[in-house]
Amino acid sequence: MQSIIQILLLVLGVARTFIFVHFIMSWLISFQVLNIRQPFVSQIWHGLNRLLEPIYGPIRRVLPAMGGIDLSPIVALLGIEAIRIVLFNNM
């Protein structure tokens, strides 16, 4: 049972890393540090969007409109941390 919990914690850590990378990339693209027209940046950006949309989509449907501010990554990170706490306490 402990190995299953460790695998779940590993998956949660990878998801958390992808969310952080997506969050940082969105800021760098907004401030025009990264150019979305570059093929490498575009591939990473669209790949992360496709990968994280199943997580962000349900959260965006529940959250009210915030005038252009997307809080779904923060809510997703809070959810991941809550799941990590539950897994650590049951380990």
C-alpha cells in the first residue's frame, strides 16, 4: 500500500511542476519575454495547455469570472496540496 501512495505522490509532484511551469510561462508570454511564434515555445505552451486543460476546465466552470484573471492554477495547486496532506497522513 505504501508504494501506491508513493507513486501517487510522485504523480502529484509532476502535476505540480507542470502547473508551476505553465504559470511562469504565461507570465513570461504576457510580458513578451517569450514569443509564442517561436516553434519551441509554441510546442511547450500548447502541450502544457492540452495537458492541464482537464484539470483547469472543471475549476474554471465553478469559479466566477474574475475580469481576466485566471485563478484556476492556484485552486489546482491547493487541491494537489490537500491531496498530498491526506496521502501523507495515511502513509
